[in-house]
Amino acid sequence: MAIGFTQHLDFGPIIGWELYQVTIDKYHIMFWLENEHALLNVADRLSFKSSDGAVDFSYDIYGTQKSLNVDRILRIKVAEARIVSKDQLDLVFENGDVLSIYDNPEFRSWWFLGGRQNDPIKQRTSWSFQIGDLELEDLTEQEYQDRRI
């Protein structure tokens, strides 16, 4: 079950990271940050709105909305990571454009991977979402709620 977005998750490390590449797969949209050293993987839905309103769309991986136009944020740094609700994380870029990632409570629909397996930068960019010795991603929603501080 998805963990949602909560204040217990620290998205601070991605501030200042540049969106390097966007990769489209049938079941995922992958946002590579910091020259491919970190990955934000989206497996359900996202939306994008440019600061001037010229671009405004949603992309639903399992739906019919499959248009994607994010070239405005390529090679642009993340200025802010804002938790809007348990179901929405907004990444605000230096140019004011906003990429919204939505959590689907039916399944784990987003995750970060902080670096590649054999990459020495992994130690600098990776962080884990843990409560005690357990990874948050391994907890059910009820277990997560029971263990919240």
C-alpha cells in the first residue's frame, strides 16, 4: 500500500537538483535528477503547470491522457518540494513551473532512488524513509499510522 506524502518525509535533499532527463515507459514516467544520479519514478499520475499558464496537463499512466510536455523544466533546478496533501507532492522549479506527483492509495505509485548501484555519489544523494528499522515502503497503511511519532 502506498505511504502517501507526509511531513515525516524529508524532500530537502532534492532542492537544487537539476531535472536531467525524463524517460517514458508503459507503466512509469521516470524523472532523472542530478545528471542521472537520482530517480523519481511515477507509476500512476502526474500533472504539470507552467508558470505562465501556457502548459497545463495531466498524465494518467493507466488512463487515456498520454500527452507529455515537460521540456520547460529540463535542465532546471528544483527550487522547492512542497507536500500539498497526503496524495500530492509538488516540485516547484526555479522558473516557477510546477510538477505535481500524485499518490494512489491502491498501490505504491511513486518512489525515489537516490543514485545508481555502483555510483559513488549514491552516499551523498540517497536517503531512506524509515521508521525504526523498517522501510516505510514495506509498511501497510495501518502499520504506518500505528508507528507515527
